[in-house]
Amino acid sequence: MILALIAIAALLLPLPFLGVAPNRLLPGEGVSALDAAGFWVAVPVVLLALGAWRRLPGWAGAAAAALGVVAVLGLAGAAANDRLADLAPAARASFGAGFWVAIVAGLSLVAMRGAWMGLAVAVGAAVLWAMGGLDRLSLVVEATARADALQSAIWTHLALAGAALALALLVAVPLAWAGFRRPRLGAVMGAALSGVQVVPAIALFALLIPLLAALLRAVPALRDLGLGAVGWLPAVLATAAYLALPLWRSLSGGLASADPAAVQAAEAMGMTEGRILAEVRLPLALPVFAGGLRVAVVQAIGLVTLGGLVGAGGLGAVVFEGLSQFATDLMLLGALPILLLALAADTLARAAENRLARPA
Amino acid sequence: MKRFRRGVPALLLALGLAVLAMPEVAAWLMGGTQGPYPAARLLDLALDHAALSLAGVLPAGLLGLVLGVVVTRPGGRGLRPAADAAAAVAQAVPPIVVVALAVPAFGFGWAPTILALMLYGIMPVLRATVGALEAVPPETRLAAEAVGLSPRQVLQEVELALAWPLVLDGLRVALVLAVATTAVGALAGAATLGTPIVIGLQNQNQVLVLQGAAATAALAFLADALLLMAVPARD
């Protein structure tokens, strides 16, 4: 399979697998996988090739590919331990393009053959980390040094995303109901909420600062409530503005999805408007709404990242600190948890959605 | 002409936003004492921005179209779950995160942004293509087969011909989103209309932020208008 070929080529070709630098500011000197690990490269190469072998059943192929990915990581860790043994503690070993290509192609192979084997990769990486096999890798050094800050950034990130989601729901639910009752109004809302999506996200986050500053100047009482023009407020407002569309659209779609015949039957039975809503419309709307909620949750986790630009903190602050210092480890340290959180939220929400969609 | 009229609201919106992005207008609105971004350089950035958006969206559109055709063929149906899952993952990862992950691998410049746009653009086109091909009535397909067309001719002359407007609609959505998203590239060192936004944020110059935002939105609506006018109306 093509994915295994890409991963193997990345390991065997003279691509920089590891970058070794005297400190974290200087650019590293590239070391290819063959130079870094010698004949040990054969271990991941064989495992990845097995992972792509069609004769193997899916679970065995996925397991081989997962072991191959862990082996790539282990080789990088071992090579870093080896190369940095004689150098000053400030010396850094960072991942190179060859490593990234091999890891991404390997993980894609795992996902193709059996996605749940991704757990095995996580367990393998955790074991390597616990055994000290990754200790000299720059990313791990940075993560250990910033463990506390990183942990609080993750919680801030989740809190911001949750607040934005709650606010968006608070706005979208009444809007969807009003738009459902008066379709003409609904069309206007749809156009307005879609229009928001065209505003570049960084601009909306940035423009909220002067707007909020003006508002706080006009109504100083708000300042006493702990609201500020910089910080969590612009991040939550801007994120909620983008989340409103998927929530509103799925709510409206869900409300409209009730079969008119079912509604008429309920009316004929003498149900009041409120009971029709509770017993006919909402149960039918729920699965559609669940899809919109999933999109909104995943988007919230991603969009809140830009809060780092307006002083809200969270993982975005780590990413932007890295981007402004050209510190790749910091960028990864911020971006990898966001990626994992978004994927985890997507998987969980998808499972919940499938359960809802199944007729009771 | 009907197709021409469809694009007019977006075109007017684009014009209004372009006026808003003009240095004098933005500076007057913000009451700024700091210098605005010169119009000539804003125009240069707009061209770079448009080129970068196209460089990301065209491969994504092609990939989405090809994938959409493959997973609706009898031989490719098995790939459908994998393609759906891959597109969903690509959509779940926000562009800014893709950029932050791609910078260590590819360095600063255009590459991280193109990658992010590609990942982001596949899903709308894939979804539109699959939806449009599945909406072709089975009787039409059977009739085409009955008159002796080969599977390839059925695809080219019947299915794609019928699906084309919907596919182009998906491409339009992907392009508009891409133009808005390309602004993020400024954080990875690509010259885009996000550049004044980032400079403005760093120097607390709100005039630059407004100019960059308005110009990006203007470009997005312009792309929307042009494609709306180019695509035949469906009805």
C-alpha cells in the first residue's frame, strides 16, 4: 500500500529524521534515520511493511503498523539519547521532516486498517516516555519543563470552549424557534449567520477588542462585573459567533423535519402546541440537532485557539508564543493537545449521535 | 440575465467592504491616530491572497471530486467509510492548528497554509459530489445503460452532466471558506490580507485590523459573486 511505501521511503531516504542543535535557538543539523539509528531502522520498516500486507487480517495489520509507529518514535528517542550524550544539557534534538512524514503515513495506515489500534500507539508512546526512552527529545524536555503551565492551559482552553458553546446555544435556541415560527425571519437569520462565517476568524477576534473597549467606556458598570476588552470575553464572544450557524441550522432543520402528517395527527388528537413540541417535534429533531452540536463542539475547541491572540490564554497562547519565537517545540506543544482534544470530542460525539439515531 | 443577477448582492457587499478597507475610510471610522495601510500594498496582498487561496482550493477540489466519483462507483463503495472518516478528521482539525503543526515540518511560508486549505477544502467538495451523484435518478442511469452507453460514458455524459451544478456549488462554498481562512497564513509568514491584521494586533493599531478584515471579506464575497455568475442557475 502506498502509505507504507511513503513511510518506509521517509525512513530510508536521506531526509532529516532528527535535527541536533547546540541549543534551542540555533537551527539544527539534520541527521537521516539511517545515520541516526543504523540497521535498527529495519525494525519499523519491516513492521510497517507487514502493516500493509493484504494477506494479514485487519487487526494484525493494524497491530503491526501500530508497533511500527511506536518503533519510529522509539528510534527517534534512542537516537536523541545517543547523539546528545556527549553534548551540553542545552543541546536539543528535534523531529525532522523525515520523522513527520513517517509518523503521519504510519498513523494513517493504522487508521485504515483498524482505527482502534490508535490506542495501542498511545499506550506504546506512554510506555516509552515512562521508561525514559524519549527524555532527550526537545519536545519532551519542553513539555516536562512546562507541565504545570500546559495543564492549566488545557483547562482554560476547555473552559473557554464550553463557555462559547453555552453562549451560542443560548442565542441559537430562541433564534431557531423564532425562525421556525416565521420562515421569512428565518431566511434573514440564515443569511446573517452565514455572513459571519466569511469574516476571517483572526479579524473577528481582533476587532472585538476596540468594540468592547468602546462599550466598556460607555457603560463603566460592566467593568465592575469583571468584564474586560482583552481576555476571555472577546474570545468567547467571537467563538460563539461562529458556532451559532451550525447550531441554528441543525435546530431549524430538526424542527422542520417533523412530518406534517404526524403534527396534524397530534393536533387532531387535541394536543396543545406545547405538547406537540415536547412529544412530536423535539424527539424527531434530536438526531439532526446532535449532528450540529458535534460540529459546534469540535469547532469550539479549534476556534478558541485564536483566543491566544487576544489575551484569553489557553493552548492558543502556547501556539502563538511558539510562532512568535520560531520555537517549533512550543508550537507543537500547543497544537498537538488541540488536535487530540478535537479528535476525541469528534469521536465521542459521533458515538453519542449514532446511539441517538438508532430507533429506540 | 438570471445567472448574472444571482451574483449581484454578493458583488455589492464586496464593493462595500472594499470601500471600508480603503485607508482613508478605515482610519476615519476608527478615529485612529496611527497610520493606515497603503492601498497599493493592500492590493498586492490581495493578489497574493487570491493566488494562495486558489493554490490550496484547486487541489482540494480535484481530490474531493475524484474521491466523490470513486466512492460512488460499484468498485469503490467499500472505500466510502474510510473517505468519510478521513474527510471528517480533516474538517475537525482547525486550519490554525494545521498551520501550527505544519510549520515545524515545512518551515514558514506558503506551504503550511496550502496544506491547511487543502485539508479544509476536501470535505465540502466531496460531500457535494457524493450528494449530487446520488441524486441522479436511478431510472436515468438505467436508461443510459439501456441505450448502450459504457459505464464511463454514463459517468461523463449523464451523471456528471446532471451533477455538475451541485458540484460547482460545493466548490464555491469551499473557495469562499478558503479565502476567509487564508488570512490565518499570515501567522506562518505568508503574505496575505491577514498580514495587516497581525501587524495591527501586535502594534494595537485597530485601523490595520479593520482594513485586513474588510479586505479579506471583500475578496471572499467577490469570489462568491464571480462563481455565482459563472455557474448556471439550478431551477
